[in-house]
Amino acid sequence: MRVVTGSRWEEFAEENSALFPEYRKNRDELLTFTSSLKGNETVVTSSLELIDLIAWRFRKGEENVLIYSDTGKALTLKEVYELRKYLDFDVRGGFSGEEARTSVLFVEGKTDAKFFKAVFKKLFEFKESRSAPRNLRFIERVFERDNFDLLRREGDNYYLAVIPSEGNSGVIRNLGNFLRAMDVFDFRVDRVGAAIDVDEDRESALASITGKLSGFKHEKTPLGYRVGETEVVPLIIGLPFEDELIEWKKPTVEDLMLHLIAREGLLDKVKPGLRALNESLGRKLKPKEVMYLALSAYGHWGNLEGFYELFVMRSRFRNLKAVLREARLMEELSYLAGMEVGGRR
């Protein structure tokens, strides 16, 4: 199966190609058309709805591809399916406008996204943005989703996108697909961060990132790896929190929050309640359960993601920086925020 998009489609159309079959068809008719395909056709289209239907049906098999005619390069339909599902990536291409210096940070989940969003706002002068530069237009719609955030620093017009990715494997998946899409659709971002938890050890976590990069020509840099004109920056989250009242098993972003609420004095305030709950339940509370207790004690009536963002924004600069330095994340976050190695913009 070949799907062709872009403005130079005539160069890839064959004599029996289906040309823009979406014309004057509703969804039921598009479903019928997709069901009639055998897998050896070429379909030229500008319909995301039709692309979604074809990509879902033919997502298995390396021979099933989408060709972006403006560059002549191709993605597998599996890659297209994942780019559409997880990043709302517009595989029709053709965006214009000015590019800007930009970073993208893939994180595991919603709480991670709000934590790091608040860090960038608190420490690096970013504010939320409603408009995207050309090099983020391909995923502009994704920022309409909850917890997908686009930030901009007014001083130097630097953009930063924070994107939750459904766990460690989701971060690695999005990283690989995004790098492939940049090549096929001929756009660039300056830096891409991949924030994952230490499931076993730092070396194993880093290996999952370098394993994905093995499919690309890359070279080592002081903080990560260069793929073409883009630098990939790993952020390995692993800062154990030891307390006799809390059951800690493996590193997560909750560890960073535990260290922060401890430095800010909130943990001490909830410890009497923590002891009482441990005795009542006959077990120690897990880190995320402790965070719900802290949320209540703080008087926040929203969800956990909102609490993380609010608490980070209201925390003392020195405490937040101390936690990030102890976690060995400060230099990488500064770099993703547009700073050079050493802290200069």
C-alpha cells in the first residue's frame, strides 16, 4: 500500500492511482473505500481522516508506506499511525512561516508533564503560548489536548514543548518517530529531551534511548547525542527517597516532589497523618499516596497534576534547584531551555 501526500503528488501517481478519493465522501463512504483496498494500490490524498483509516488497516508490514511528495521520502504506515495517534502529527505537510529555536521534551505521563512545565516556567522565564513556529506546526493540534504544553520565552523567542508519552516505552516510541518525521518532512527542532525513569539502573535506562538512536546516524555530545542538526538529551529520573513512613520501590517523578515538599516543610506537616494512616492500613503509604495527602494538607482542591504545577511554582528557587541538582537533571534542563553548556543563552 502506498499513500501519497504533499504538493508534488503527480510525480508519484501511477496510471491506476486513486486520486483524492475523499472528494464528496462522508465517513461511511470512506470506510467502505478503505475496506475495498487490497494493499497493492497507490492512494493520493489530502484527507487526514482517510489517512487515519488506511494507516490503521495497513499498519503492519514494512512495504506499506506514506510518501511525502515534497521530499520524496517515506514513513511506514505503522509510523504514520503512531504519529497520528500520539502526536496528532499532520502528515499532509506543506506548512509555511518562520522557524524559531525550539526544544521538545517527551515525558512519561501527565504528572511528569506538569512538573517539568512548572520547572521551565519557574526557573527559565517561559510562559504558555497559543501560537507555534513553523517547526512545531506539524504537531500544533496536539497542544489542544490536556497536559500537552507549548511554552515560549519572550526575551529570545525560544519555544519549548512538553509532551506526555504514556510511560518509558512511549517516550522512546515518540522520540524515534519524531526523529523520523523531521527527516521525511524536512523540518528541525534544536533539541529533543527524553525523560524516563530508572527502572533498573541508569545504564539500562540510557541504553533504551541509545538503542532507539541506533537506527539513525548519530554522534556523542557532552550532554547527549547529535542526530543530523538536532541534539537528543536524555534525562534519567532516579532520586531515591528514604523515609521510615514511606514505601519506596522505584524512581518516579514523585521522588522529586517528595524531596521538594520535604525541603519546603510540607512533609513534616503531614507526617502525623501519615503515621495514623500507616497504622490504620497496616502498611506504609506509597509515594503517590503521600502526594495525595500532601495535596489535601496544602489546601489544593484540583487534581494531582495541578498540585504539582502549583507547588513547584510556589516553591523557593534554592529548594527547587537543590532537588534538580541532586537528581543530576539541572544541566540537562538548562540546555533544553535554550542555554548553552555552562548556563549561557
